[in-house]
Amino acid sequence: MKRVPVLLLALGLLLPAALLADTIIEEIVARVNSEVITRSDYQKGREQLMNDLRQQYGADAEKEFKARQKDLLRDLIDQQLLLDKGKELGISADTELIKKLDEIRKQNNMASMEDLEKAAEQQGVNFEDFKQQIRNSIITQQVIGQEVGRKILVTKEETQKFYEEHKQEMARPEQIRLSEIMVAIPKDATPEQIAAAESKANTLVNQIRGGADFAEVAKRSSEGPSASQGGELGVFRRGTLAKELEDRTFAMKAGEVSDAIRTKQGFVILKVTQHDEAGTPSFKEAEPRVMDALYYQKMQPALRTYLTKLREEAFIDIKQGYTDTGASPNQTKPVITATAAEQAEQAKKKKKKFLIF
């Protein structure tokens, strides 16, 4: 028999032995319409938040966690409200889920979806939970896009005004965006191996200069870690690259491709996909980024307003001791009409029993 929390016994909520034999007891933290958020959901949310903050903030993650954990239940309720809305709108995300999983598979250079599943399980990740997280993310983003994002307008006048007010903040040093194709050579390579690698690299250079797409060649032929991203390396300012590479690449214009360059790892072919001169970008150059910044500024309060509206139209009940920092004073608590017998029957059907609060 699976473990029953001591708290359940202490409260005198005894279940029939037939139910206990195949039932998991979960403490409910919040009810959102017909769904529940359990203590284990809450704990998973805490763990995910800490993992995300560690990746983003490193040593400062603990400090950020203390500041953000107060909104954890709010975020879980937000997600459930958006998922409910997605169901109402008929959003399933099945096609998008398959595409996303296949994208992840390719990024990790795996031959099949079975390989991806095995890799997830080897890292202690339940693959079904992993897929559900991706599905939930796709659904919530689509709901936000349909219900909030498409209603946000950023005018030319607003964009121009923002640019003028923040022009000095946009000043930048000279920088380039690079992509690479790597032809690796083994450690202690023989002269023949080195010559073969150089020949392959030169052939790839000729293919690209003959019209082949750099990103596609990188995906197909590069042996570097950026291959699955089409060789994309990111942006580099002056002074951040090795001098030999800097002298070559900063002398190139956007769109130019280098000859094969010998490095410790092998032969690398570099493409400058963007070259920004030092100084303040013109309004035309900065306009897309400015529009994104203004859109984001408007999105946050608009989304919060929308989620407040969803709360006021929903039935939400929070366990004592927990706080929804996004709660509206106009929310209505659910009226529980099911009898104890009906609840036991529901539990029997679901093979899961929730600890009533």
C-alpha cells in the first residue's frame, strides 16, 4: 500500500481500504475551476524556479529566489487559467508539440525521438512530464498572443519618441555577429589528417562562395557545437576575440565569408552576418528593437489585467497559509456541493485522492 500522509490520519479522514490500496494522497493548495494545484505541483514549481534562476543569476540565485517565490502560487494559478482558456478556445498544441520535440532532438544531434526520451530519463526527467510542460507553454503563449498580444498597438509616434528619449543609452561599441563552420582535426593528427581537413574546409568555402547557404552547410558539415544552430555564435565586441580572428573578421563586411583558418581545434570558416560600427544606431536601425521594447512594456500590465479578469470569471479557492499575490477582490470562491460519498466515488475513478482543506 502506498504511503498515506500522517496529517490525513490526524484529521480523521479515513478512506476505505480498497481505495487506499491504489490511491495517492495529495494535499490541495488551490482549486482553479475544475482543476487543482497540489503541494507536489507547488514543490515542483519551486524547484523549477530555482533551477531557472541558477542558470540566469549563478551565485545570486538565492537572493532572486527569495524575491520571487512569493509569486509562485500566483504564477501556477496564472498558468492554469490560461490552460483553461486554451481549452475553451480549442487550442491543443499537438502539431506544435511535435515540431518542438523534433527541434530539441535535432539540437542535441539525436537520431530518433526514442533517443531523446532515453536521454531525458537518464537525467531523471519523466518524459511525459517534459512533454506536458512544453505543451502547456505552447498553449499559454498562444492564448496570450490571441487574447492580449494582438490587441497591443505600438505607433510610429511612440517609437520615435522612445528612440529620442533613449538614444544615448543605445550607443554601442563596434561589434560583429559571427557564424562558423568547424572542420575538426584529432589530437596528435598526422600531416595527412591535417591536409584532409584543410581540403574539406576549402571545399566548403568554395561551395558557400558558389551560392550554397552557409547555415545549411553548417548544419550538414560543421563539427563544432554550433552546427545545429546553423553555426550561429552570437555577437562579439572588439577586444573579445583572439587578435588573429579579430583582425580578420572586423575587416569584413556583413555577408562576407573568410577563408579556412587554422586553429587548435582544426579549420574554421567564419561568416560575418552583421557588422555594427561604433556609435548610436539610426532610428531605422533601432526601430525593430524599440518596437519590441515598447511592446514588452505594454504587454506586462495588459497581461496582468487580462489575468485579473480571468480570475474574476473563475472559481478559485486557496488553502489557508498560501497567498495568491495576483488575487482580485472581485473573485468568487467555489461552492462545493459534492457529498463525501460523491467525492470518494470521484477519487475511485481517478485512482487519486486529494486531501480536502
